[in-house]
Amino acid sequence: MIQTLVAAAETAERPQDVVVRRKVKRRRDWGKIGLGGYFVVFLFFLYIPMILMAILSFQGPTGQLTFPFRAPFSLDWWKTLFDANTFNTIADDVSASGRQSLWLSLVAGGIVAIFGFSLSMAFLRRWRFKSDVVAFYVIMLALMTPAFLVGLGNQLLWKFIGQTPNLWETALGANVIWGIPFAFLVMLAVWNRYDRHIEEAARDLGAGAVTTFREVTLPLVWTGLFGSFLFGFTLTWNDFDRTILLQNGYEAQPLPILIGTWPSSRPILPNLYALGAGTTAVTLFLILVVLVAVTLRLRFRSAPVQQAAEEFGDTVGLGEAGGLAARAK
Amino acid sequence: MSSSSTPEPPGEEAALLALEEIEEAEAILEQQPPKAEAALGEGARGSRGSGWVTTALAAPGFVYIGFYLVAPLVIIILVSFWTWTDAGFQKTWTTANYSELFNDSTYWHNMLSTFETSLIAVAACLVLGFPVAYFLALKVESLRIQIALFIVALAPFWTSFLTRAIAWTFPLMGREGALNQVLIKLQIVSQPVQDFGFSTLSVRLAMIQLYILFMITPLFFSLAQVDRAALEAARDLGGNWWRTFREVILPQTMPGIVIGSIFIFVLTMGDYGTVATVGGGNITSVGTLIYSKIGAVQYPQGAASAVLLVIVLMIGVWVITRFSNLREEL
């Protein structure tokens, strides 16, 4: 009796076993499509001047500053930047300016990274100076002061103390000022996700302060430092408004000054476009390098966590701990 | 305490005292956990112990900022009250620079037109940038694609403003630039519109194009924090698009809007490079005016103009911050 009932119960269709498949017609999100289209138009608006400029830099020898494109396609105008033996050459200026700009930007990037690191660290240690709100506003002041005024103020200050403003002492300092708040904010974001217990664990295992810093802290925050460096580098690499007031004319001009004073100092030819496109390409390449580095690092860092998550069926939400890369998957 | 003057039953007084004690104990108990936590936190932070490490970390940065930012700003204010000489300035106090400036109609005309340009730029960046940030933050589901698109939109920030300004000037907006050629091809105009290049319109468009990233970035970050559940709830409750936008999205993105507006306002008011390049000398702004004064070695006059510009900037920023309680939101 009981057995037959059990058998009947086993074979009977339970309502919860019935899979009901409703056909849900996925509605097209017209808002998304419209906004996506707008986004493409926006990118066009953002990039079109640079693209036009780059195209025009590849014109033939009769090239002009505007369309139509004067054939043939050639690298002649780019050659004038690097080859001192061409007509209309600016190779000497470009190489001097390029070197000047490169070194200035590298040093600025380094200083910005160091200050971003130390200032954000000081903030995290809850600077008990009671003036940390004031200090925060001072750093933000560096962000909000118009470039032009920083240049003007520094020029007046150096005049006041009886010195001639120059690139390495004055312009570099003024350029770093704008980089500091960006680096500071980047590093604050990095520290916010940083677990200080790891440092403690390292110390418990007998590591000294220097070893802890080198082997534990630094590998975890170096992308932030790299990002800070990038801010310092690119802001200096591209700065015009500050540097124009802080150079004295005896030193090789940085590239932006060379480009900016070009229209008033020499004939405007398509090699100006080549120079502009070239400096832009350097920056874009640098961003690409940083992105690739960060992506690789994220993948590398989250791999063990993801494996563990897969092995344990992710019951404890380990996948979340994998962070960005795990979520992206 | 007052027990001698007002006779009360001793039992009641004791009860009151006991209550007080209990309250005190509770207060102490309440205080304890945060204290303990703080102590633990300090322990976790490790080697700090005293504030000198922190001070050592902070001091070089602030000395640097003091020398290259605060001192220069102070000296601008000082010089604006000093007397002009052929060599620059000398330390004789005067207010002549300001009284001269207040009667200088060219300066105020420029201030007004720069302010107008700024307002237009803020409004345009907000209107044009909001859909971009909205699309990136709320319409793109895959995080990877979101980051990729955001970086594509943000990349020009790291490239040269000046180069982009020059790219804007000749190839695009010039008399024979692409825009005029397209307009002629489409037979919208028959003659090239001279007005595009080196014009106020051109300067304003270029500024929007150059600075809009400073609006999109804060907008993106505040939109990304909008509670998606609240959006769905609003939709489920029958709120149409406009009401959802106005009552759910807008209040939550106000900090982003305010920060972006401050950025654009300050950047456009204090701009020199864009106006000089795209305007090609035809267009003046407060920035180019100050620059020409410095070029003419009129330092005190230039400094006074700069101080007035900063005052206008501060008033503007203050007005913008009225729209949202930033300190609370951050």
C-alpha cells in the first residue's frame, strides 16, 4: 500500500517540476542605441581635428595647411623633423626641444609620483596636525588655480628674489604643481583598496620596514605610482600656459613652446602638423603602454583567486575578491 | 548637591544618583568600542607610533607647494599693490593699479566676454557631456567595454591642448578648412564663411572640445554610483523617463555636475593658450590681456588684473557650490 503510494508519488507530475517557458520578447533599448550613436558622434567631434591634422601631415611636397589633400602620399614633412639635410628642415630645433621636453617630463613625472605617494600616505596616517582639512584644500588649490596664474606668480616671485626664471628650476616646479593633486587623488584611491594587514603579516613574519616596503607595499601600489608618473609626465610634456611665462629664451624650448610660438616665428607648413601629430602619438603610445601593463597585472593578480573560486564553486563569493578582472569575466 | 536646600526622599535621590551612574557607565561603554577600534587601527597601521613620520612624509610636498604655488599667489597680490617702474615694480604701496583698472573699460569688456564664453562653455559641456557620461555609466553593461570606451573618450586629456587647438584652427575651421568645404559641398553656403577661423565662435567651440572631458569624468563617476535598484524601482512604479531622470538620477549626480562645472568655469576663465591660438590675436580674453600687460613689463597692472580675475573666479565657484553640499557628499 505504502509502496504503491510512494511509487505513484514519484511518477506523478509535481507542479514545481513543470518548466514554464514564457517567450519574453527582448525589447530593443532604443535609448541605448540612440545614446550609443551619440557617443560615436561625440568621439568624432573629439578626435576629428587630430585626425585631420595627422592626414594633412602626410601630403606631398606641395602640401598646404588645408584640404584637399595634395598628392602624393609621402613622409616628406615628417622627414623635415628628423633629417637636417631636407628643405625647410627643423630637425635641429626638434631634436633639442624633444630632448629638453623628454627630460623635463621624466623628472616631473618622478617628482609628481613621489609627492603623490608621500602626501597621500601622510593623509592616510590621519595627519594629526588638525590642519588636514586645510592641507587638503591647499592640494586642491593646486588643481583649481588657472595655469596662467601659476606661471605669472612664479615669474613675479623669481623677479622678486632677483633670479631669472628658467626651465629646470622654475617651469619644472610650476608644472609639477598641477600634477600633484591628480597623483594625490590617484594614490588615495589606491590606498583605499589597500589592505594594511598584509604589511602587518609581513612584519610578523620578520620582515623589516624596508623589506616590507619593497616586497609588499611597492608591488601592490606600483600601478598607482605609475599612473601618478603618467600624470606628471603628460602634463609637463604638453604644458604651454605655464612654461611660456617661465622660460628665458636661452635654453632649448620644450616642444609645446616650439609648437605654440611657431605661427608667429616661422612659416606655417605641414611639418607643424607632423610635429603636433608626432607629440600626440607619443602620449597616446604611453597611455597604451600603461593600460597594457595594468591589464596584465590585474589578470596576473586575480588568477589564483579565480582558480580558487572555480574549484570551490564560488560559494563564499571569492570571485568578488578577484576584483575588476573577475567582474569583467 | 541640591539635596540640602530641597528636601527629597532619600530613596528617590539614591535612585537618581544610580540612574546618573548608569548613564555615565553607558556613555563610557558606548565610547569604548570606537576607542578600542582606533587602538586596533593604530596597531594595524604599524610603525607609526608618533606623528613625526607622517610630518616627514607631508612636509616636503607642502614646502614644495608653498614655494611654487602659495608664495607665487601671495606675490601676485603684493605686486598688485606696488608701484610700476620701467624695470618692473618697486615696493611702494599704492592702490593706483586698481583704480586704473576699475576705469579701464577694455578690461571689463574683456572680463564680461570671457565670462560669457565661460557660461556658454559650462552649459554646453554639461548638455553635450551628460549623454556621453550617462551612456558610459548606465547603458554599457560589460565592465570591460565600459572601461575601454571611457579610456577612448578620455585619452585626448593627456594629449597637448595646444596641438589640438592648432588642429582645430587651420584644417577644420579655417577659411579653406574642412568645415567650410563640407558646407559648400552640401550647398548650405556658396562662399566660404570667413567667420569660422579666428572667431569668437571658433574659440568657444574649441574650448568646449578641449575641456569637455573635465565635465564628463566627474559626471561619469557620479552616474556610475547611481543606485540601479532605485532606477528599476522608479520604472516599476510607473515613473516615465523624465520623472526618473529628474527625481532619481539628477539629485544623485549633482556633485558630479557641480565639480565638472567648477572645472570648466575655472579652466575657461583662466585660459590663455586656446584664445591665443584659436583666436589668432583677433580675440582677446582676460588671459590674453594679462599676458600682453606682462609682455609690456607692466607687472603691477597685470597682477592687479589677475587678482580681480581670481576674485571673480572665487565668486563663481562659490555660486556653483551652492547647488550641492559637496563636503557632505564627498
